[in-house]
Amino acid sequence: MMTTTNTTVFKRMGRILSLVFSDYNEARAFREAFMRLVTYTVLFVIGYRLNLVFDNVPDGRIFDGYAMAALFCGLTVLSGFMNNMICIGGCLTMLIFMLIKLAVSMAIGIIALPICVAVNLYRIVKMGTVLVKSSFLS
């Protein structure tokens, strides 16, 4: 009889906690997607204003902004694969490794930036509707 009461209490607690933590997870996913989009926008504006690389190209400012946002996107995508990779060696080895990582992340980011933006917009819409529905139901 004691285990039945404890199980019932735990089931009730689980239902309450699942309601609380499901909203928390959606809010966290919404916040992460929103912050990524804000970061892409800020980096695009910084690259657009600085105009470092494509100075004499007619639409070079747009390319610079896209390159800055693509570099961050590529680094985040590449860090998912190589996050805990250890490079053993001296300072020169680490410098070469970082230069190669930046070049590869730029190449990945140029392709992955539109995909990342679309996925983050989808997450904002999806999680935003879930959060709005849950806030109106409460």
C-alpha cells in the first residue's frame, strides 16, 4: 500500500514537472534560435560597415557582411564536429591548426549560413507558437 501511494505521488509530480520543464525547454530553444539570428545580423552589419576584404568590388560590402556571418556559422557548425579535439604541439602548431580551422569554417559557413538561418527561423516560429499557446492556456 505504501508503494502505491508513493507511485501516485511521483506520477503527479512528474506531470507537474513535465508541464514546467516542457515550457522551459521550448523557451530555451526559442531564446537560442533568436540569439543566433541576432548574432548573424550583428556580424553582417559589422562586416558591412567595415568593408575590409572586398573594398573595390561593386557590392563588396554585402560580401564582407556575408563572410563575417558565415565565419561564425561555420565555426559553430565545425565546433559540433571538432569541439573536443586536442592538437598536441607548440605555438606554431596551434597557429596552423587555428588558421586551417578558420579556413574550413569559412568554406562550411558560406554553404551552411542560409540553412542555419532557415532552421533558426523555423525554430522561432515553432517554439513561439508553442509558447503562445501554453501562455494563453494557463
